[in-house]
Amino acid sequence: QKPMDCQEQLITQAASVKAINPNAKVFVYRNLVKALPWYSQVREKLDDPNYEGWFLKFKDGVNGSYNVPPCTGDKCSAFYHDQLQTPEHPTGDGNCVDECDCGANP
């Protein structure tokens, strides 16, 4: 999807479970620490400079290196992100046919 719509898919999936069993307890988990840009509401905040202070930023490591790369494909971001449990192109924990469209920030 362009842009990615995982948030909307999770809501649809939760509603589908409730339709089958209205008594089922259903919740949608969203990471507390990492800002995952494939969720629409998170992506909107990451791309809005007014919310810059909400997010962790990379800090220079030993000799200016990082634990994970600040760039994904052609997009780089000062905001901390990693590639674990992340949709990627061409393969990852969820695959994108083209470069994953997560907004302005990877």
C-alpha cells in the first residue's frame, strides 16, 4: 500500500474478530518505544516538525557509528529507527513490492 496502512488493517482485523465473537476481548498493540511509521497516526507526527521533540534521535556512537543505519533505501532520518520486525524491500518482516512507503521518514 502507498502509503502503508497497517493501522487501518489492524482496526479492520479487530472489528472482524469482534463480528465473529462479540464477547472476545480484542486489542491492537502499538509499540511504546519505537515510532513505527507504517501506522498512519504515527507517520503524521513523524513528518510534522511540530512534533520533533516527541521522538528519540540517533546519538553518535563509537567513532560516529550507529547500532543500526540511519538510512533505509534512499531515506535517512535523525529519528531513531531500526530494521527489526520492519516491513522492507525486497524482504523483511513483511515485504514491500517496491520501496516501503512510510512517509518522509524511514
